[in-house]
Amino acid sequence: MELKLEQLGKGDFLSLLNAPKIGAFLDWLSAANVFIHYQVLDPLYWSIVDVIDSIIDEHGAHELMAIAPLLKNDIFTLLRDSPGETAEFLGRYSYLDVGRANRASFIAELRDLLEARRAWFPDFNFQMLKGC
């Protein structure tokens, strides 16, 4: 069965939580002992984390694949706080196609941002992201 959000209500998230149809639906799910699966895709996440894959591939550092999910989460944490600034930063480098000529300055700017937000990360995470 597939259920679309517009079938349950309209409005912002908090308004939807108060919608009678949502309450009835959640009560039915609970009473029927039904489990649901939902998926939300974040295009910003998927476009940002490609940086990690590109670095690992280019440098042949395949041993880093074991911690790639951690690195991806951290780079997303680094850039998600200010979507406008992130878009401006990525635009300056024609991201996704940064190119060899701009790659060093792209990475340098990422490292500068990481240094500015160092307190956001445990030391291990900071050092691993800085080393990429």
C-alpha cells in the first residue's frame, strides 16, 4: 500500500500532526500492529557527500571506505547549517565539476570552514575530515 501525504492533510509539519486524519491513521497503525517504512531523500546530502567518494577514489585511499559513512556525515554536518552559504560556496567552484585547477582552493576553503567549526566535532572526526 502506498499513501501520499496529501491524502492525510495539508500544511506545515506541526499542523499536520494535529490533523484528525493523521491521528486516526496512527491509531489504526498501532491497533493493527503494523510497521511502516518511509524514505526521505535529501538532495543536498547526496550532492555534498560525493566529495568524500571523489577524494577517496582519486587518492586510491580505499582503506578509508570503512569510515566513509562517518566522513560523509561529518562533511554534511559541516555544510548543512547554512544552506545559503553552502550554495554560494559550491557555486563558486561550479560544484559538482570543481575541476583540477580549482580543487586545491576548494579543499582549502573546506578546511578553513572545518577549522572555524572545530568545536562541532569530536577530535577523531575532526582530524579524519581534516586529513581528507
